[in-house]
Amino acid sequence: MTTTAAIMGTPTVAPYGAWASPVSSASLAGDRVALDQPSIDSGHLYWLEGRGTEGGRVVLVRDGQDLTPAPFNVRSRVHEYGGGAYTVEADVVAFVDFTDQRVHVLDRPGDGAQALGERLPRAITPESDGLLRHADLRLDLARRQLFCVREDHRAEGEAVSAIVRLDLDGENAEGGTVLVEGPDFLSAPRLSPDGTRLAWLQWSHPNMPWDSTELWTGTVGDDGLTGAQRVAGGEGVAVTEPRWTADGTLLHLSDASGWANLAAVDPTGAITAVTTADHELGWPQWVFDRPSFGSTADGTIVCTWFEDGLGRLGTVSTGGGLVPLDLAGVAFDHVRVEGRTAVALVDRADRSRAVATVDLDSGAMEVVREESAVDLPDGMLSTPENVSWTNTVGETVHGVFHAPANADFVAPEGELPPLVVRLHGGPTSMTVAAFSLDTAYWTSRGLAVLDVNYGGSTGYGRAYRERLKGQWGVVDVDDCSSGARAMAEQGRVDGSRLAIRGGSAGGFTTLAALTGTDVFAVGASYFGVGDLAALARDTHKFESRYLDGLVAPWPDGEAVYRERSPLHHLDALSAPMILLQGLDDRVVPPNQANEMADAVRAKGLPVAHLEFDGEGHGFRRAETIVRARDAEAYFYARIFGYQLADDVAPVDIDNL
């Protein structure tokens, strides 16, 4: 919407938060897709598109053409977070369907007999009502095989992880040949170029894959796997992303130096450092098959890394140095290389995330597919700013600040904007200074946003990430609260109108900040944790011992869990909150939001509680995304005392 006054060159005077914005809640989910897992095969580009307009269905796309017809949904449920849900080799595709978790194959088209989009998927794993789940797929066409991680939920107790080999041309009635099992968790089965050696990663409770992992190899034969041995990693070292080179060297990432760097295991077993920079390569292994490096035919390594909060893509010099390419990106993910072309997901400062290719000879980047085609009018885009501040114990904390931006409006003289402190999940994830319609939604309405990379976040080395060990609910809360105070003390925002919002782990920190500090005037929790003990007792296998490291060993540390849980500190709560929850959430069960809402309601504070059928841990449906955002904006407006320019459906708020 552009006002008449703005057309004439005079911005309309209106309170912060009440500005009319061209970024609607519908634009957050409407003509927009969630891009994931780009790859390149025989010159063709593949990627996944999550489509809110199709109920969150994930579609495999090749060169812009859909390969997987409805109702197929390319998404794995292994570890609940999935990843590695498809693979392609020489135009043969294997993928996991979300509904039944079976592996399906799209065979190579036969001499024009079938068009690309008309190939029918065929299942190669047995029906199991979704109890046999698969991820991290890798084809071996020379031997007509497929390797993958399998998670077996058929028996009582914890699911059993295994690496299995499937016959591409058989029925695999027994679920394939088990090659590796025993450790609590397995990932990254990677076959050597000659097909004789298999590499994989493994770890066991209570470790998470960014705590301690091991890299193993073994010899693959017709009868299975022999000669298994650990070749890298161990206690206190996280290794990820094994990848064979043509000469039998096994590249991988290792944070043994305190930073995730490239290392190599040669055929004799000797380990050498490939890079030694004080920069972070790779990402925490929340999902399968998230590559951060690849190699060209001549052995040049192309990789992405974080340097002072900024993502870069470049090459590794012969001396082990990192040489950045001059590209218009602030973060790069899912990097794959074929020939002299790299493909990656690229976050940019002024446009939405995109699948892009990079010509490694010319350095030219070409955008292939954007998440959103929304082109904001001039003056509607806030320029993200990397900021740092000091927390209460004297440690430096990092974040990204987004000031209000809307060329059509100006606030009354002397007014400062409300601030939304926004928390990433994980809590080992990170936020970069990238364009986001989600950010523009707030800033174009006149609210400032502060993204906080609190202690525990990725991108700043292992020591920064380990600040959160045993301190979840303490360090993160302090970092977020001190960041909000710093922005107010610097005169950037109104210190009396500070909001905090987050989902999952960020939802816990939101609730902990509302019950443990008096900094925030309102909060929004998306599927957040209110009772840590309940989460320790009732969550999925992957995270069932995660809190041992973040809080204390369970159940011995039960008193610490109670002390850290927001639900047990509502006597200190003085701020309203809105809670939004998916009813199919297996990571944070819905009863957590129910209990928190009941407790806030009983205390007499304003509270709204919205539940969504068919949604899990993270909202995917367009109608859910729209309603959740409208409700959150409406709640802030009622609490902060301004009138929304948007015509949104009211939200039932108890005790208002």
C-alpha cells in the first residue's frame, strides 16, 4: 500500500507498529517456496521445494520441472528432522516419501518412452506403516545398489539405527542388508569411487553430533562389511561430512582445533589438516546430508565458511588458506560441485534465499530459483547490521540488528520503535545478516528486530558454542536480555516496549526470559519448552539425552531441570505471552503449551493460545503461517497500544 501523501513526497506520520506495509502475512506463505538440498548431476540442477500452498508438500524439481507428482512428499522423518531425502546419479533418482517413509526410485527415461515428468516412482523398501524410515541416500549404479541410514521403529523402546544396502532391482523384503548397527546413531554412508570401501559417522548417547562423533571405514563385499575401524574423531571432537577423493583419501570436517576445519585421512591412515583457519566450516548435523564443500575434477576444494558472522564461498589454496570468491551472498549452504560449476543455497542481503550456480572460472553467480519473487518498493527494506555487545559476565555476544524501514511513513517526533528480539532454534543454529520477508514484515510496520546469536550458536568456534554447556536457560537468556538493553541504551529502540519471540529451543529461551527477567514487555513462543523435565521424559530418540549436556544429566539433575523450567517460575512472570503450537508435534508435545497457557491464565496475565491441527515441529501450511503471524502481530499491537494497519481476525486474549 502506498499512501497519497507518500506519492506526493511527504511520508505519513504514524506511530511505530501502525505503518501500512506491502509485506502481508499471506506473502510469507503464499507465492513462496522453501528451497532445500540443491544438487547437480550430468549438468542438470535438482532441488527440493516446500510449498505451503500444497499443504507443505515437498517436491523434487529438475531444471524447473517437477519430478515427483502429487501426493508424493519428498521428506524423511529419521531423527524427526530428516534431511538427505533424495539422491541422483546419471539421471536415476531415489527419494523418501514422507507418508510411508519408503524409498522410491525414478528410473532413467528410456529412449523417449517417458518424458521426465511422467516417470512413475516405484518403491524398493517394504510397507511398514512408516516404522522403517530412511535418509541420507546414496546410489551405486555400477552395482545397482543404494546405501542409506535406516531407523527401525517396529519394536518397543528406542528406534534402532543402521546403515543398510538396498538392491535397486529387488523387493528388499527384509528391508535390505544391514552393514552397520550398534551405535545409537549413524549417518553419512559414503562409498569410495571403486566401490570397495564404505565410510560413515557414528555416535552414541549422551553425545549430540556436534559434541563427539567418530569416522569409521570398512570393506564392502557381497556378504556385507568387514574390517571396520575408526579413522578419526572421538571424545570431545566432532567430525562431519566424510567424502572420498579419487585417490582414496577421505576428506572430512573436524573441530579438533576448536574450529571446524577440513582434514584428510590418507590410505595409510595418517590424518593431516587441510585448512587451519580460525573460521567455522560446515553446520551442526541436525539434518542429514548438508554438504559445505566439494571438489572439482582437478582436486580443487570449493567450500563455504563463516568469518566474523559473514558466510563466504571460495576455494582452498595449496597452502591451506581460504580464498573467498567475490559473490553477492552473506551465507552459503548445501554446496555441491560438478566439473567447474558449484551449486548452493545462497542467502543475500537484499533478496530472498535462492538456488544459484557459480562458474568457478569466471566467478559469475547465476540465480536459478528464488524462494520468493516479492520485489519490495524502494525504501521498504531494512539494511541488516552485524552488532556485538557485552553480556553481564563480560563476554562478547553477536547478533544482527534491523531498523524500521518504510519510505511511506515516519514516526512522531521523539518516539522510539518497539523491538522484537528474535531467537533461532537449535539452540546450535545461527542467524546471518540476510534478507528475510519475515524480517521485512516487522520492520516495514515500524518495529525493529534484533537477531541474537547467543552463546551456543554456530559460526564462532567450539568454545563459543560450548558456553551453553550446562547453562541453557542462563547464558542464552542473559545474552538476549543484555542485547535488548544494549539496543535501548544506544537509543535505537524503546526500552519499555521490548518483545521476545522464538520457536522450539528459541521458544524455551523466550519463556525463560519472560519468567527470569523483567526486561521484556511481551513474548511469543512457537512450540517452545515450558517444562524441561517433561521434555527429558517425553521426546524422540535423537534429542532424548540432549539436555544432559545443556542442563544436567537426567534424572540425577532433576532439581536443576525444575530450577530452569519457566513453568515453575510463573510467580516471577509479569509479561503477557502468546503461545502457538502444532498438535502433531513429536519434538515438543502440545501438552507443554497447554500447561504454560493454563498457568499464565491462572496468574491473571494476558495470554493467547493457538493450536493447529496437522502441524508438527515447525509450521508448513500456508493457512497456518498466515494465521500465526496475524495473531502474533495483533497480540503485540494490543499490548503495546497501537492500531494495526492490517485488517486481521481478532485473537481471543484472556485477562486482557
